[in-house]
Amino acid sequence: MVQWTSAVGAAQLARLLGSQQERPAGPGTRRPPAYRALADGIRLLVLEGRVPVAARLPAERELALSLSVSRTTVAAAYEALRTEGFLESRRGAGSWTAVPAGNPLPARGLEPLPPEALGSMIDLGCAALPAPEPWLTRAVRGALEELPPYAHTHGDYPAGLPALRRTLADRYTARGIPTMPEQIMVTTGAMGAIDAICHLFAGRGERIAVESPSYANILQLMRETGARLVPVAMAEGLAGWDLDRWRQVLRDAAPRLAYVVADFHNPTGALAGEDQRRQLVDAARSAGTVLVVDETMSELHLDEGLVLPRPVCGFDPAGSTVVTVGSASKAFWAGMRIGWVRAAPDVIRSLVAARAYADLGTPVLEQLAVNWLLGTGGWEQAVRVRRDQARENRDALVAAVRRELPGWEFDVPGGGLTLWVRTGGLSGSRLAEVGERVGVRVPSGPRFGVDGAFEGYVRLPFTVGGAVADEAAARLAAAARLVGAGANGVAETPRTFVA
């Protein structure tokens, strides 16, 4: 049985190796042998997620031609990677990337701690902010006033309250995507929506293509449904998706589903451009793949003058290829567990029918509260407050990390709630472990990868500001010093491979 789920061509791998930044060598440092530099370069690409785990590598002869080196050099590099656990091979099936068996892989996402358990701990594990008041209280009071007619019913609305379905459909129509209430199902948060979609479309053993990195809790949810995850590396920086890689994976792996976050991606903060959106929808349609688009961050644009692209579902208004997921949890409050799905009416009917075996419906009072917010204008006011708070926190955190940890690298996103940080060669897993001992809780990079990539990263959410952001960065710097002193970082970053 072939173990690889995607492939990296010789020319593509050569480009990736050539894009690695040259690191200055210290005095008297000798350049490593060519095979060692090549092996180190490939290993770093795997650790950073730029080449997915379980990706088939080109044959030795093909890569040698693309790099203008001898086949012996490539063979020696591959053998070194096999010895270190970063490559597996089988006669007749080729070679594919791996991670060492002893690599510490987090099994789950980072669950939020209850407030009473925090003490003096600064919790950067959960990308969520306190409720915007007074809008939460007003919404609940408004919902209570509208509750009596519903209290005389059985209270189960598997598709959602008709009033909220209509309101959500009208909001999509106002965004330029004509939508009927029959295209909407209300769910218990975005997680409930994606869980229902996975169970409908992707049975055990089915392939789901996911961005790499991606949202940790969604990855774990998909693993627990029995899906086989196929990672697709993001473009460099905040450039969104690498469409060549997406087309290749959709063509070669033929996944049943693909899950993407186009708007202020979690964890990187990337915003996919309008042409990228159009091309990905076209590629998914051609491959017969259902494209699940998570819009939970779409309203959290933070920079003035930022022009937002058209929603992904705008390139498939009927909802036959694109299934859109939205939520009140990020834009308003995580405690408001209201999500929704927008799709073709037949997809919605199938999701609703399957719900009888899950949770039957979403709490009526919370649906009424969200409908009240959306209908009174309170939603827009509350989201503006949320944006202002997130922007202030982002700017404070960025300044603090740059001051305390000048060797850490990141791009500042124009929206969302998270900063994706390269930790200067230190192990993100060790930083998370040591961080808790010095009073700061932070999720390590591998939580956001499929198979142990991103060891040299951590995710920092915009949940603290002011003096707390300063203290969080100071504690992270203390953790970094301890990890560095204990030589528990990832292997030294190799220099660029030069033939």
C-alpha cells in the first residue's frame, strides 16, 4: 500500500530549496558537504510545513537534474533523511516525507482553561475575547421578550429558527450572493457545522485536503471522524494559498472535501485574494471536491482602508461546490455558540435529516439573541468594538514581542485574532512546556500541522493588550532563554543548499 498522499515535483522542490534564506556562517565555520546541505534543506522544509508530511519526493535522477548535482549527492541526502526519520521508502512506491517516530506530537487542540484555574497564568491558548457589552446583555433581554411564542412549541428546530435563517439569508443577499432561507442551517457553533459536514460528505477513510498550517481543533475533529488529512502548504508570508499546490493535490489525491479559511486564516492571518478564490473554486469544481469555507474571521478586518475580496461563495452562489460556514463566536463572543451553514438546498436538507442522530437543534434562546442583534443594528456596533479591541491588542503584542524577542519573525496580519510566529530555531513544543512554568500558556506550532510540522513556531492570539501584553512577551522571553540554555530547540537552521 502506497503511503504518500501528495507529490512534490523536482522543479518545485528545487524552487523551495532555493527560496531558503542564507544564514551567515560563524568565523571558521566550514560549509557542509553538498549531500548534508541538501538533506538539511529538505528536513527544514518538512519541519516548517512547506513540504507536507507524507508527500512523495521526486526520484533521485529527476532531482539531481533539477539541482544540477550528481545522483550520488541526492542518494546520500535521501539516505541521511531516512536514517534521521524524515524519509520513508519502498521499492516500487518511491520515497515520501515523514517525521521521526519520537517527535512529540500534540494529540489535541489547546482547550481553554476555566477562569478560576488561571491564577497568575497569562493564557494565550484561546483566540477569544470577552463579550462586548452592553450588547450581550441587551441581546439576551431582547431574546427573552421574544421567547414566549416559542415556549409553547416543542423547541426543536433542526434547521434553525425560521426567523434567523431568513435574517442570515438576507445578509448574504446584501453581500451580493442571492440566498434563500432554504440554503441556511443554524448549528451549535462553527464546530458543530463542520462536524455535520464531515459526517455527511467524508466517511471513515475519505481524504480531506486542509491548509498547512490549519486550525488545531478542526484538524482534531476531522481525525476523530476517521478522515485521512492531506496537507497543502500555504504560500509564503500572508500571500494566501499556493494555487499550484492546491491544483496538484485536488488532481492527484482527489479529496472528497477541502477545508479552507480564506478570511484572516487561523493561525497565519493570511487573506486569500479574489483571483485565488475564483481559481480554487474552479479547481474544486473540476475535481469534484466539496470546498468547505470557514468565514468565522471574515468580519474581523482591523486595518483601515483594507479592501476585502468577494466571499468565496460568490463564485458558486448555488452552493453546489462551496459550503460556507459562519459563526457568531469569533466576531461577537465565544460563549454565543451559534453557527450556520450556507449551501445548496439539497445539501441543507441532507444535513438537517442527519441531525436527528446528533443534537436535534441549537438552543432557541441563543438563536433569538443573535437574530435580535442582527435585526437591531447592535451586531454592527458590537463588531466595531470587537475590531477596535483586537486592533489595540494586536499592536501592543506586536510591539512587545519585537522588543523582548527581536530574533522571532512574523508578518502582521490585517485582521483576525492570531499572530503566527517563527521562534528563531527554538522548539515550539519546548517553549509551550517551559512557558507554563514561567506563567504564560501558548500553543506550539505542531498543534496546527497534520503530522508534526511547524516545530519552530508558536501561535499568539490578540487576547491581551497593554501591560499584560508586555508581561506576556517578557515571560515568553524568559521561556526562550531557558529553552535555549537547555539546548532543547530544533536543530540548527541550515544554510541555503547551493549546488
